Amino acid sequence: MTTVREPAVALPGDWSRLGATVVGPDTNVAVLAPEATRVQVCLLDDDGSEDRVDLVDQRNLVWFGRIPGVGAGQRYGLRVHGPWRPEEGLRHNPAKLLVDPYARAITGGLRYHPAVFGHHRPDLQHPGNDLHRDDRDSAPYVPTAVVVDDHFDWGDDAPPRVRWSNTVLYELNVRGFTMRHPAVPEQLRGTFAGLAHPAVVEYLLDLGVTTVELMPVHQFVDEPHLAALGLHNYWGYNTLGFFAPHAGYSSSGSRGQQVTEFKAMVRALHAAGLEVVLDVVYNHTAEQGRDGPTLSWRGLANVHYYRLGRNRRDYVDYTGCGNTLDVRHPRTLQMVTDSLRYWVTEMHVDGFRFDLAAALARSMHDVDMLGTFVAVIQQDPVLREVKLIAEPWDIGPGGYQVGGFPHLWTEWNDRFRDTVRDFWRGHADGVRDLAQRVSGSSDLYAADGRRPFASINFVTAHDGFTLRDLVSYGERHNEANLADDGHPDNRSANYGAEGPTDDPDVLAVRRRQMANLLTTLLLSTGVPMLTAGDEIGRTQQGNNNAYCQDNEISWLDWESAAAWADLTSLVRRLLRLRAEHPVFRQRHFFVGQPAVEGGRKDVAWFSDAGEEMSDAQWWDPQRRTLGLFLAGDAIRSRNPDGSRVTDASFLLWLHADREPVPVRLPDAGSWAESYEVLVDTGRPSREGRRIRAGETVEMPGRSCLLLRADEPGWAAG
């Protein structure tokens, strides 16, 4: 039974900084609650007692006040009194203990008791009636905010500021990346401290990535349907706090220690030269639709924070998660931008990947790249200086916006993913689209003056098959989710057996296809994104929607990494080639013409006959072989001193047919006299050999061949 002490009244304070801010020996609290009639800050003790303090001052729709003697580590919640008129979108309920939307730390778990819902819900199996208010106290069942002191000794920390053209993204889950890592102490596994462990940092550096993209680390909770099934949200796309690092990723505690641990992780990664980008979910919250729990925003300012339908009871859902944040509203937009700036200025992160970014760019209903959200980000002096990555779609009408975001933004390019998958599994309509994708997708990004690095190239991501599963399963196998979920169109192939097999021929082609996909990804123009574990053969056992699998299905199996040493070594070699050779990191689109008079074309495309592609060959739907020559003396970038960037030249062959093909190297002439074999996914034994111009080389079925031109000043040592 909760003990409630007589309410006190807060002292005059500051309305301008929302949330709980330590001011000397006191804490200032400011909360947006425009329609509220009374707002109480509830100070919570570990013995279950609750001191309620009334905020009595109001200004600019904010309730605020200073609470004497309250400092860092204090747990608190909010109770908001006001009208209960769901048909008008007003859902105030003082029986529900609310999390401060600006909380810097959140502690405690969420238990789905009927009391966590603002409306009457007889049990968790029935949605109940959202018009009838439930007056049961939710305090015993919900997480609570924590007052945090932001002080941290950053020392000489500085952002690495890796140029986009030099960036290699590595998408990982904080928990899953180290849960089974043998070099990470057990008590640190699955935590921010575990990710900062020297063995982990060394691995990332040795692999050759520049930027870790962390799947959601904002405080998140399980969805009600997962709790009912005994499953847990693993990915983190169910946000409860936009300012709070997820307490479940802290090894040191949840009363503010998670904030310090996150900062220490960033400092360690920065010291190694690695950037930190956050996958952020500002398109929806954990409160879901009208049948969802009342945890924070709904009980404070429902009509301001959410997009509501014509029937104000209902929520507009462009996200598939029950609600959509209304960033058209100035105070909601302020919350999002305040959060983003907080993570840059206080937590020192280097950028963001915006989940379902099209939902944020909608104005009235349509996606509007001249709308408020995009405009504010573009002009913000803090946010315009960091990496901005859009997932350029949502599930609403007109939500697919690949190629549509403005300057400063880069985009997940699913056209690259689909084209490369289709080419290597033999389902492509010729090679025209492949040429566009590997050369930077100028058809998507060049018209408005964007650069090749606007394209975030990827073959796999957290959502979908892993690389190993992409070549091992023809269908999804999501039985562990206890639901028929996951996308049915995976553009995958199993090459003769569904899932695990002992057939050596099947295993050989799968391994070669993994090498082909990685080679294509890492040598293409644009910014490559690797999914953690693909380089060590990670499998999810055919699950293409493992968002609720917080277990060995999702966690990286480091003990089996040795069996995939050849694949890991290939990734290291390719990333070193990419880092060493600007010809693979073009900052301008190819034009198929020389950069200087009398020089070679910046890119030339070849058929297997060793001749430049004809129009008929470009339109041949059966063509499965393509060569491209990248001229190191035709790069259109300049060095800081104004001189032109020059490099070695390379010839890359991609052959997706199952049968071998003889390819003839171009005659010397404008190209090269001879070549060194750097990568041969079909016959690795040929690597290191030299081949003269005009010779014919047999490429095994489904293979890549990368050759470096022997030119003055670029002979291999």
C-alpha cells in the first residue's frame, strides 16, 4: 500500500528548461500540460511512500516550480489532473503515475497490470472501453523518472568527424553484440560498458569500420502483446523516454548511472576514432493506440503530442505501432529537437538514423520536405553539423520517399539492397539497374545536386534476414515469435536445401554468395552499412523479424566466429582497400567522360567479351555479367591544396550466372597493360597473380573478380 504524505507546494522556479534540473541543493521541475487543472510531482521512496508536491506556477502552457532539498538520484513521477473527455482527445487521469517526457534517466520495469491503462480494462486480454476512466493507482507497476546531475569529465573528447565519403557504418545492438563475447567480463556483457571494452573496440578498428550505428538506446519497454506471450522487445523500437539511455544496458545501476556509463562508452569509442550514431524513434511512442497504456505523453498533453483523427478518440497511425507523434505541433517539435540537441551536446553522439523518417516529414497528411520538421533540422546550428540518416519511408499514403530527402540528409537505399540481392540470386532483369546502384544511384540523388554519399548502401539490416540466412532460406521461419509476422518478400535463395545442411556443394555456393554480396557492397560508390555479425556468419535460424528474440537467436555467437575467418578476412581486406583508395569513395557522380583532356573515362562498363557495353547489351534481360573499370586518374575531387586526387585504377567483374563464363580483359589502349588479382571469390588461389590485357579469364559461376591495374607508381609491392 502506497503511503501518501500531505501535499507540499513547490517554490517559484524556471519554466524555460523542461524536465528536472538540479539547481544547487534543489531541483527545478517544468512540465508541459496545457489542459491540466493541477500537476503534482511525486517524490518516491524505496519503502513505497510518496511525497506529492504541487506545481502552482504556469507560463507558456508549462507548469513549473523548485523543490527544495531534492538532488540527483531521486525517483519521481507526475500526476496530472484535468478533464477526462476521450471523445475530445483529453485523457487526464491522476491515478496514473506518469514518466516525465524530459526525464534524463528512467528506472524500474513495466508490469502490464490493468491499472497501467488510463481507461477501464477488465484484464489484459480485452481492450475494455476507452471512454470509461480507470481510477486504480498505476504506481506499483510503472517505471519512474530519476533526477540526474549532468556533470561528467569529458577530458579532451572530440568528435571524430569522419567525412561522409570515408564513412563505413556498422549497425549493432548494444545488448546482442557482447552478450556472448568471451573477452568481455560477464557482468559487462550486453551493456554500454561492454561495448566500450578494449577487446570490442579493437575488433571494430581491426575490421575497418568508422562509425557504429546503435539500434535504439532511448529507454524502451515491451509491448503488451509481447508481455502476454512471455517475450521481450529486443530491438528497442518502443520508446518511453527520448532523453534517457536505456537502463537495461547499464552495468552500473539505473539511478543515473546509465547516463554516466553511456558517456564513458562514447568517450572510449571517440578515443579510438570511432563515431557513434543513434537509431532514434521519434515517429511513435510506447503508448500505442487508444487501447494502449497511459505512461507519459497521453496523460500530460494528448492532443498536443499525438496526431489524432477526426474522431479525437483515435490516433493517426503512419507507423504501424498505434500512434504517430505530431511534430507539426510546436511543443512536440521542441521536444524532439531538444532531445536531439541533448544527445549531441550532453552525450556527444555524432549523428542519428531516423526510423520511419517520412512520418516526421508529413505536414497535414502528405510528406512535405519543405515542412516544419525538415526545415528546423536544416537550420539548427547544432543538428546540421552531425550525421543525418533517414529511413525514407513510413506505412502511410505516399510514404515511400527514397531519393526525396534534401541536402544534409543521407538515406537508407533499399533500391540498392533489392537490386543487389536480385542480381546475385539470378532474378535481375539484366544489369542496367545494378550499374546504377554500384555507381552511387545518380538516378535517385544527382538531379537536385546531392552527392553519391547520400546513398546508404546495404544488403542486410536488423530488419530481415542476416547475410547467412539470406543465402540459406527461401522462406521466413518465425515460429519463435509465436505469431505469423515478418515480410514474406525476402529476395533470398537457399541453393538446394532449406536451412542447415551437410551438402558440401550447397555450403560452398552459399559461402561464395556471401562473399559476392559483401564484395559488391563494400566496393560500391556510396556509404556502405554492414550489419553486425554478417562478417562472422551470424544466423537467426531463418527468423526475419527477430525484434522479440532477446536470446541466442539474435545474440552474436563469437565462439563460432573462427569457422568464418575467411569471410571476416575478406571484409577486412575490402575495407582496407576502400580506405586506401579514393577511387572507391567518389565524392562526385561518374559521368562516363575523362576528367582531363585526353584522359580515360572516369568509369567504363564492359561485357564479358572485353568490349564496352552496347545499347543492346544494356537492354538484354538475360545478361548476368558486368565489368566496370574505375580510372584512378579521372577522380573529380581535389586535395586541400587544390591538386587533383589521383589513385590506382581497378577493374571489377561481377558474374551472377550459375555457369562459368570466360571474360576477356580490355585491350591495353586506353585501359591498362596488365592487372593484379586482388579478390577472386570463385578461385581465391588466383589472388596475387598477374594477367595481361586482352587475356581471357574463366570466372566460376556466381563470382567476383577484382583486378588492380599495373600502372606507373601503383605496382604492387
